[in-house]
Amino acid sequence: MQIDYNTESPAPIVVQEIRYALALSIVKNLLENGVIDQENATKVTVALANLYGVNRRGI
């Protein structure tokens, strides 16, 4: 199987991973500032991973 690479733009999964990482950093800041608790932060990370189609990471 031949995979075509476009050097002008990243692969869609890479874009999704970056979006997830940015959203995860926001969730982490909310958790550290006491805006949300650990239980809700975990729920959000699962929901975001499903939304972006990536594997979930822990905070």
C-alpha cells in the first residue's frame, strides 16, 4: 500500500492530536485552579478523546 504524503500540511490525525493536547491543557489548568474536580476532569478527557478520535491521556 502506498501512502501519499503532503509536505504542505500535517496528517489529519496529527491535527486532531494537537487539538486534543490543547484542550487537555485547558482542562488541566481548570483542575489546578479548582474550577473543576478530578472526577469531572476525567470525564472531560474521555469525552474529548472520543470527540477527536484519539487515545485518552491522563492529566
